[in-house]
Amino acid sequence: MPLTRKGVATKRRIIEGAAEEFRDQGVFSLRLEDVMARTATSKSQLFHYFPGGKDELLLAVARHEADRVIDDQQPELGSLTSWTAWWEWRDKVVARYREQGENCPLHAAVSQLGSATDAARAVARGLLRRWQDQLAAGIRHMQGSGEVAPGLDADREAAALLAGVQGGVMILMTTGGMEHLEAALDRGIAHLRGSGDQGSGN
């Protein structure tokens, strides 16, 4: 049976409350009692919306946070049509992860689910595919305007840039330092821009 508007709001409040627990506590553990207290919901309400218990809630948090990763980069990520736009996207990514710091609800939820589970892998694959597709679309646009060398494989370039970003994020979560993330973005964009300059003979 479809949820009522109130039911949808309650379920969303529980998911967001669980994500906030991860963000505030900074630990890879989640107690349902803490989520219930934070969201002012009872045990019966929680299991009504998440009959699978903790694992079902963790998966919902992971999906919510995966969507948020993409949403937080908009509209810049979907509008990579000039070098100014690329640098604006770069700055938005850096600002997002600087604000998030070392505590990542998505990583925490997926870690508790177990990264080898089909559900956790599906969430991670879906996020990375959407992210890479939008980067590739931006690269293709820049190829169409002559700003990026036409011979580059847009999908592979997007994959490499995304891998650099993800590596930088993992180092941030481990050390608290932003330098690697910033370097990955700066070098990735500079590489794309440099390919266009070489192709034009400049």
C-alpha cells in the first residue's frame, strides 16, 4: 500500500535522522534507539517503515546520501559547458567535502552493510555511474566547442577524474587534509584544458 503524505514525511525524517547520527557521531555504528530519540519516533513506527530493521534503514540512508552527493553538486555538475563552469564545479566539490569533513554518512552506512553485499554495491555503482555520466557529458560538450581534444575518450577521462576525486575524498576521511582532493581536481581539469590547447596548436 502506498504511503500517505504524512507517512512519506515520517519515513524521510527517520532516514535523515539516521544520516545526521552518522554525521554528528563520526563513528561507524548506528543504534536504532538514538535514531528514534533524534526523530521522535517509536520502535513500532521505525519497524513499520523499515520492517527489515537496521539493514533496511542503512540501505535507505545509503541511497539518500548517494542522491545527496549528486544533488549537492548541482546545478554546476549538470552545466559543464565552459572552463568557468568547470572551475565553479571544482570549487563546489571542494566546499562540499570541506564542510562534510571526515564523517561521511554514505561511507558509514555502506560500511555497516558490508561493501561486498549486492545492495551496497548497487548503491555505489549507481552513484558513480551518474556522476561519471555527467562529467562525460561535460567533456563531450567541451569537445564539441573545440575546448577539449576530440580524440580523447570522454568516458575514460571522466572515469579518471572521478577516480582522482574519490581518492582525494578517502584521504580526506583518513587524514582530514584537503590537499589531495584539490590536487586531483586541479590536475584533472588542467589536463582536459591542456588537451584542447595542444590540439589547436596554442
